Amino acid sequence: DGGITQSPKYLFRKEGQNVTLSCEQNLNHDAMYWYRQDPGQGLRLIYYSQIVNDFQKGDIAEGYSVSREKKESFPLTVTSAQKNPTAFYLCASTNSWGGNSPLHFGNGTRLTVT
Amino acid sequence: GENVEQHPSTLSVQEGDSAVIKCTYSDSASNYFPWYKQELGKRPQLIIDIRSNVGEKKDQRIAVTLNKTAKHFSLHITETQPEDSAVYFCAARNTGGFKTIFGAGTRLFVKA
């Protein structure tokens, strides 16, 4: 079905390497988000973007970077500066900025760094 | 800062019983409250939401109540079934803003 596609589903990297997680949406949504999920915790906001070429830090942006060159794409780079990168990463979008529109999530990427 | 507390963290019920999950929020400007269900290894999916001008909303076996004065909102699942077993997240957002704040989640087990 149409929606948000995250790839890959599983990703393994060695410590010290940067890695980029892909997020593509065909919902024509303006706003896109990256969340991190750790066991026993809720979703924590890493970065968000309201429009193309604009993005803002969330609550846990350190060690991450993003870009928003196209409306449908919002890739997340996990850099070597991120101290504890192993986690489940979820990309999401909404069809309006704030408002009452719910988040639509991708299927997530499980990143393991050893 | 903005915070959403969710209880209990784990809930086990017998099939057919009701389940109640409670959340409190700190930002008095919050006025949109979605609930998400996440099955193991999958993405969270919206199951119901409520806006601050409404006190209660029902959708078949699921209902949500909101008490803005007390900053409490709750999810009620009646006639639980094994397929209701999942992690449930409450969330709150100020609709003038961008940030959705999530609770830590409740793992619901429905025993057949």
C-alpha cells in the first residue's frame, strides 16, 4: 500500500562508521519526522522537517544528521559521534504542520552497531 | 518540560475482560491525543484519537476518555481478544506545534 517506505529493514555496522537510513513517502505529506525507539521506552524525536530544505533538531539530535532535498525523502545519517546507535528507527509523516493529523509511520529500520 | 506518563507498563488480562491504560500529560496546551498500537517488530499504527473539545470517543470495542482539567486521558478496550496483545502508546500534541510526545508504552497480554 502507499505510505512510507524505510530501507533497509535490518542494518549492521561496525562502530566508527557512518550509516544512512532511507525514508521515502508517497503521501504528499509536508512534515516528516525521525524517531528512535529503545526497549521499554517511548518514541523519542531525533529530527523533523516541515518543508523541503528545512529541518529542526528534536530532543535527541546529537550524533545524527538529516537532509530534506525532496518533499518525499528524508534520510537520516547516524554518525560515529552517536554514542549508543543500536536501536529501532522509525520515520513518520503528517499531512499538515501540527494540527490534528496523526503520524503515519514507516516499518522501521533496526540498526545494530558492534 | 513536556512529558507524558503512561501506566501500567505491563497489563495482563483474560480474554473477554476489559483493559484500561491511563496517561497524564504536563503541557496544558496539548489538545490532540492519539493512541497507537504496535505489534512486535512492526510500526505503530493509530487506533483512535481524541481532541480537546471532546470528552469521550468510541470505536467499536475501543474508547478513549479525556479529562482536560486533570490532564488525564485513558484507553479502554472491552471484550479483549488475543489479537489485542501488543504495545500501546499514548501521545499528546499541541496542535499549534509540531511535536508529538509519547508515553513509554503499555505491553498488553490477552490470555486465551
